[in-house]
Amino acid sequence: MQNNLLLAYHPAFLEHDAGLGHPEYPDRIKAVMAALEMAPWADRIVRLEAREATQAEVSLVHLPRYVEAMRRICEKGGEFLPRMEAAVGEASYPAAMRAVGAGLTLADAVMAKEESGKWKEEETPTLTKAESGKRKEEETPPPTPPASSGEKIGFAPTRPPGHHATYDRPMGFCIFNNIAILAKYLQTKHGIGKVAIVDFDVHHGNGTEEAFWKDPTVLYVSLHTADSYPYNSGRREDSGEEAGKGFTLNVPLAPGSGDREYLAAFDRYVMPKLEEFAPEFLLVSAGFDAHFRDPLGALKLTDSGYKELARRLKAIADKYCEGRMISLLEGGYDLKGLGGGVTAYLGELIGQ
């Protein structure tokens, strides 16, 4: 079955400056957008403007004082944050709020109950820069136009990424945990009961794991390189605590593992866990730094491997989630590998 792809984007993603020579740089997003424009199925992309998240929405996962502290640091010009291993500047906080907001925009579109067909861009209220600056955090966010019944698959090339960010600190290039906030938003705003998060970034998503460590309503699954960043994180025996025991699944893979080993582990460990959990909504932390071309990763996935991964995830979304599935970009630091991996993955999701 062919589907349209909801794509949430904003130019603010390009404005965050992580520092001179940093591998997490704006050309990553430019490479993704260029690859999508050149894809043979580009006419099936429905573009949405990623809105800004509010501080209250970000605080679904993060300490409110931390959220405000990041705003002030950036507003004053920014600084290098050792734990984040990157710098932040004046544009970093707005970019981070749009990165969170991209997921929320997609959630609202996928969950919209209206069946009036595709929305039109001219129907979306557009704020001037001055008007946007006047909007208060406590005000209701702008409405997201509804998706049609065939638009249940969403993607956002979010930057900065998010899965390392913890409750009260940035970490590993990440400011706010975009995917964790999205999961909480789906539950609190849209009444979704069970959410599954599959994280195939080459690094363990420690921040996402922490957010749901004791939560039985969110299944967190991470496939990552064993004994990699963050060190002593993502061990196979780490599976949650208290009510959340058994709702975290870590699948560490040996360095050098390629498509064969990766997909075999996915079939052996991840698919049965997803089947057992039977989620109502599927979220994906889509990191493409497991690509064989990536300079920071130690795995050897090909574009075909990402396509096969997408096929398995789509099967779960169709079986349990009414097809509802949102992927947010995490890592991926080789531009060719990133563009190829993203288009192979998304093309399979929409049936192309």
C-alpha cells in the first residue's frame, strides 16, 4: 500500500551552531532535504511547518528549571557545554524548540480526526517574526492542519538531535529529548495508551531510556554498538525497574556488524518484544550513523539494510498501530550515507 509522507521541517534546524568543525553541522539537514527532493517519490511528500514547542511541553520530560536555563544561556550568546560535547549559541534554543515541535506537529496531524482530505498551506496561520515573539509560553500552540486518512507516516529531520538529553542536562550533541517528549505528548494530549520507541542510532539512547525506566506504558528498544558512547550504558541486562521492569530492551551489537547480523538480532529480539507489547503508536529514533560510511559509528549497515529495517517496523505499525508511525532524525554524520539511508528507509515506509 502506498502512503504519503508527512514531513515536518523548519529552517531553524540549520541555525544551531555546534562549533567550528563539529560533526553535527547544518549540512547534515541540507543533505537529507536534498535527497528527499531528488527521491522518485518526492511528489508523495506533504510538508508541514514545524511549530515551536512550549516550555510546558518540553517539561513533560525535562526539569522546568533546566529548560529555562537553556533559554537564558542561549539568549546571552551561548557557550561550550562539555557534557553536550558541543557549543550552543543564540539560535540553538529556538532550533531545539522547533526540533521538539516538529514531532508534536506530526503527532497532531496523524491524530487529527477530520477526514476532509489534505490541508492546504494557505489555511495555516502564518505569524510574522514580531507576532511570534509576542506569543507567550502558556498560550495554546497554533493548530496543525489534519492529515488525510492516507497520511499516518511522519518524519522530521530534527536538529539538534535528542536521545542523549536527560531530565536536567544536555548530552551528546542533544539539548532536549525530542522523541521522549513526543511519546509523553501522544499520551497526555491524544490519549494514546501504549507507545513503543525503537532507537536504531548507533549509540545508546540513554536519555530516552532514563525517561521511561520505570514506565510500563512505553517500551524502549535500542540497537547500538556494544561498549560505545555513552560508556557503561545500554547493557543487555538493563531492562527497567519497578513497574517498568521488562519494558526496556537493549540489543548491543559487536563492532563491525552489518546487515546480516543486525537484521538477525532485530528478528530474534526486537520483533517478538514489539509483538508482545502491541503498541498503539510506533516512534522511531532514526539515527543513520550505523551506516558503513559513517565516521563516528562502528557498524556496517547499507541502504538495503535500512530498507529491510523499515519493512519490519512498518509491519508492526500496520498490525498494531493503525499504521501510525513517526520517525525523528538522530545521528548520521556522512552526508552520502545519511541521504541514502534516509531515502531508502522512508521510501520503504511509504511503499515506494
